[in-house]
Amino acid sequence: MAANVLRLPHCPQTSPLLISHSLLQMADVVWEAGMTSIANELIALAHSAFDRAPDLTTS
């Protein structure tokens, strides 16, 4: 796989850890491109994947 390709989760049952990891990878690429404010938003969103994990579970 090429180094500049990001794979994002696409399954509704994807774990918060995988989503967070993907968002952090994207934040790294965006930061390197010089868009630090967007990268900071992606980092905050990655952290919220863990904060919201109990809310997303189904019975």
C-alpha cells in the first residue's frame, strides 16, 4: 500500500479504538500539510470516540 493512502473504517460496528486511530492518522497528514487547526479538530474528534463509546453500544 502506498504511504499516502489512509484506510478509514466503514463498518457500523467498528470499535472506537479503530475509529480513533484512523482519525489520528488523518490528523497527522493534515498537520504535515500545514492545516493545524483542522488537525486539532480531528484530534479532539478522535478523543471523543472514546468519550462516546458507551453511548454508541446497543442492547
